[in-house]
Amino acid sequence: MMLSVLIIGTSILVFSTIGGYLMLQRLREASNIVGTTKAIFAADSGIECELYRYNKLATSTVDCNTASGAATLKFDDSQVGVSTTVLTTPSGQLISIQSIGSSIKSKRAFLFTTSTPSTTGGATPGGGVAPGWPRRPGRPRF
């Protein structure tokens, strides 16, 4: 009798501990919504900065990466940053822009793609995807 009470009590304690831990993880995720939002807006700003640089100031010294000390893109919060990667053809035609925004522990990424030039010189109708980035069905095209 004493053994069964001990086993049942231990199992209740274990299940309540696991449940408490899972609730704590959910609360941590919910409280990080501000960091996630800042990371999304930082990634969006990185895309916009690179598009501006590509379309208007291709020869200027605009720097969209906040990791470098002389970045043009500045944020009020010092823990917010953005890292951008631009993929172009040898002739300078834009293929894709990858932007990763970060804030505290959150990182969010956006990928902007254009039509990929084919080997014959024309553009591929479906557009291209940068290497390592799978194309998801139903994804909006810009």
C-alpha cells in the first residue's frame, strides 16, 4: 500500500513539474513578442535599404549592414540590428536580397527575389530563388 502511494505521488509530482516547465516556456515566448516585432521591422528595413541602394544609389557608399561601424541604417534600440546579402548576376542585375533582422534573442528573415536570368539572356518566367532558400508554395511575388 505504501509503495503504490509513493509511486502515484511521484508520478503526480513529475507530471506537474513538466506541465509547469512547459507553461514557463510558453510565457517566455509570449513575452518576447516585442523583440520579434523589432526583428521583423529591422529585416524589412534591410530589404528597403538594399532596394534603395540598388535602384537609386548603386555607386554610393550606403551601408545597410548594422554590423559594420559606419552603417547608414540606424535604430533607436542598440540591441536591434540587420544583416543583408545581395545576390546579383555578373552584369549587375539583381537576383535576390536576403535580410536578417535581430533583436535580443529573436531573429527574423525576409527574402526578396526577382526573375532569374536564364542562360539564353531572357528571364525565367517563374522567378528564381537564392541558393539555400526553398521556395514555398503560395508565397507572394513582388
